Amino acid sequence: MTGTVQTHNEAQIRRLMDDKATAMRARDAETLVAQYAPDAVDFDLAPPLQKTGQEVRDVAGLKSWFSGFAGDIDFEVRDLSVTTSEDVAYCHSLHRLTATPFGAPDTFTLWFRSTVCLRRVDGSWLISHEHSSTPFYMDGSFKAAVDLQP
């Protein structure tokens, strides 16, 4: 693959990830789910262990999740690394989510890790697999290490 094509592919994927962050902040469920392939698999922070296909592309479910927060939702993608070929790509980054759950006295900020696998479908890059995680303390408590920051 030529450097120009690879650079173009990387630019498209970086735009997709920027669009994802913008859609998160805007609570735009339709834009978010449109980024996923119909057969996508998602290993998300919240249960269940995995979501597939229509579970990943569930606009109503995502709107319900957004409605659990009062005020603004802030979302940042940081340290994005993108690797592409002609029709398959992957990227990894750190993500920051800041929000206030309805009824909670305080806003929280959570940094987590994300790996995204994409494939070109009918000329557009779509997310085929996404894995988000937080590390946990290996001290026997098994508590999520939600206090970590880059």
C-alpha cells in the first residue's frame, strides 16, 4: 500500500474517532451507532461481557444511557495511535469520560483504555470490534483502578 493511501486511510479513521468524541459530548446516539458494522462486537466497560450486532447498534439503549446523566457529558480521545492497511485497521487510545449521574452529588472523571478494530465496508470505515477497559488493582481487592490518570 502506498504511503498516500495509508495516510488517507489514517486521516479518515482519525476523523471517525473525532466524530465519536463529538457525538458523545452531543449525546448523539444515531451518529455513534452508525459508526459500527452490522456484525460488530463490543467489549464495553458496563455489563454484559459482550454485545454483538444490533445490541451494539441500539439507539434507544444508548439514549437511555445518556439520559442517566445530568448536565454536560465531556469525552476526550487522547494519544490515538492508528495502523491501517487497505481494508482493515486498528487503533488504540486513552479515553476520558466526565459526567454527573442523575441524583449523584458529584461529577466523576474516568480514564479508560480503548482498542478499536475497523474494516472498510462499501468504501467507508466502520468499527467491527471495540474493547474498552480499566485496569484493576492486583492487590487482592480486585477493585477497578478508576483513580488512574495519564
